[in-house]
Amino acid sequence: MPTMALVAGGDPNLELILKVLPALVVILLTAGVCGRLALMVMQPRVLGEMVAGVLLGPTLFGWLFPEAQAALFPKEVRPVLYVLSTIGLTLYMFLVGAGLDHSARSPGEIRRGSLLAVSGILPSLLLGSCTGLLLWDVLSRPDVSRWEFALFVGGALSLTAFPMLARILYERKLENSPLGRLTLIAASIDDALAWCILAVLSAIHLGSGSGGALRTIGLATVFAVVMLTVVARLLRPLGRGLARTGRLGPGAMYVVILVPLTAGWLTDWIGVYAVFGGFIAGLAMPRDPAFRQVLHGRMMDVVSTLLLPVFFTFSGLNTHLNGIAGGAMLLAFALILVAGFSGKYFGCSLSMRAMGFGWRESYAVGALMNARGLMILIFINIGLAQGMITPELFAMLVLVAVITTAGALPLYKLALPERLEQARRTDPEQPRPLEEQTASAQPTIS
């Protein structure tokens, strides 16, 4: 733009700033309005922010005002948005990991969480892969094999939106309830296994073979062990310092910021994406309740308000919903949506019931585990960047993310109304309502 060039005086850095800042202003304004509208219709704010990202993409803003959209999000701005979104996701997952209350762990929690995770992954992976096999001729790129395409669809549908699920639970103050913790554990296992699938697919697609995938998985395991043992011990003085002074000083904040960013850089280099490095870094933080409270008070609002909407917009810029047109495309989308919803919802619900929980709790957890918003967007963004999927499939999976996430909270509330949810918030030792225990004569979960 001539005016912008005149103001910048030929300085390319200043010219870039003058392009990035207006984009951020529009992103935050749109996210704020859509987030408020989402709350008005009893949806989590984060769903409105996700929809805002899609609206700023080519589907609406780019369709109605193509010149304005091109001027607001030029090619040179998008890498900056990508960097900001990656930092935001990494720090958000760091806060999720640091916020887990380790002292609230109940006996058998990890075992039940693992069983719930497998019950959500296997049906979704199987149904998604079968759907991918059926739709390979319709949606796949010619250089992607039928089985590679099928496994990508199955892997994407097996995800649970761990960060989004965490945010829903935080907004409802359920993150450390028995159901909340069980769901978070299962979601973390779901996503870790899905990223292993993506590592294998990337290795095959990019030509590094199975050896490259095994290297990625092995290095990720070593990283997690080192972080949760060696680094966790080195970070304990942060908790003791806060206990003495009641605050995190500047030096401590440097450490708090550097640890997740370094962890994210290492996991990105390994090949399992920065968000998992951030989450493991959060788990390695001191476990003192006061430390968690101060850390969240210092960082959560800035990260969730400023940086997460940037990621949603970056994904929205790659979403072309006008590619989903015609009977064949609509039928393909319907098959993918049904496979994704039914596999996760019924698989997790039946698993919870088999573990002795009541039907209400079982369906509530099935609804929460069906939210895919954030992680599937990361998954498919990588697939699109590496040439594993088409823009049409990308758009369909974005819609799956929006619909399944939008349905998660209403289905949860239908299964677990406010009065029963309040009982779980105030009485964490009561995993099921008393009337359900009496009616079903199920043993109490220990």
C-alpha cells in the first residue's frame, strides 16, 4: 500500500508491523464478538473463537470482501500468525499441564483413563479408516495411497480436543473433579496416540519410512521421561520460593516461560508438535496449589485471549467451505461426521458404563470426549501442509470439528444437568449420584 510504505519510510520491519497489527486487532475484535455470542447461546467461548477464525477465512470474509481480506491477511503476515499461534498453543497446554491437581488422583485413575482412551480411539479409528477407504476415489490426492488416506481420516477422527476440553472444564470449574480428571487423562492419551499415527504417516509420506517414525516415538518417550524426572526435580525450588515470598519474581518468570518454549522447540524438532512439549513441561512444574494458582493468574488470560484466537484464524484462512458442494461431497461429509461422532460418543459412553459409572455420567463423558476442535485443526493443518490431504477434506474436517465441539456441551448438559454437576463439584468423592447407585446397584468406584 503506498500510504503504508510512506509511513514506514522504506523500513521493511516497520512495514511488516503495520500489516500484522491491524490483522491482530481484527482477529481479537471478531473473536471477542463471536465468543460473546457463543456464551449467549450456552456454548463455551472457545467455540465462538473457533467460528470467528472460519468467518475471517475465504468462506465468508474472503467471499464478501476479497480485496479487503487480501489486504488484511497478505502472504507475508501469515507466517507471523503461524508463529504466534504455535507459541500460544504451547503456552496454553503448558498451563493445562501445570494446572492439574496431582494430589486429587484417585486409586485406579490412570487405569480407568487408559481404558476410556482406548474405547474412544479404536471405534473412531476403525470407522474413520473404513470411511476413508470408501471415499478415497472422491477426496484423496492422487499421490496418496488408499491405506495412507484411510489411516489419516481415522487418526483425525480419533482425536479429542485436549486444549478445548480443558478450557470447557476450566470454565465450569470441573478440571479437578473425578469426571474432569478422568476425561483429561483419556484425552491426553488419545491425542498422544493420534500423534504417533501422524508421525508414522508423515514418515511414510515424506519418504523416511518406518525407521523415522520409530525414531520420533522413541525420542518423544525419552523426552517425557527426562522432563518428568530430572527437570521436575530441578524446578522444585520454584515452588519453595513462592511458598516463602507468596509471589513469582522476575527470575522465576523467566524460567516459567523458558521451560515450555524450550520443550516445545524440542518436541517440534522430534516431530510430535510443540503443544505436547508444552503440556509435559506443565506436568513437570511444582505441584503446590499456590504455585498453580499464581501461575494461572499471571498467564492464562493473556494466552487464551491474545494468542489462541490467532491460531483459529490461521486455520480459518486455509478453510474453503465452498469446496463442499454437490451431492457426492455432501454425502462424503455426512459419512465422515457420522463415523466420527458415533465412534467416540458411543465407544466412550459404553466404556464408562462398563467401569461402573451411571448412564448419566457415561453419556456426559462421551459428549466431552467427542469435542475435537483444537487438536483436529492442528492435525489437519499439518496434513494439508505436507500434501497428505486435499483442501476439500480439510474443509470437511474443520466442519466436523465445529459441529462435534458445538454438540459437546449441550449433550453434556442433557446427560448431567446443573444440579447433578454441582454435586460433583462440591463432593469429589461421590463419583455418581446416590439415586443412580441405588437404582443400578453398581459397586462404588474405588
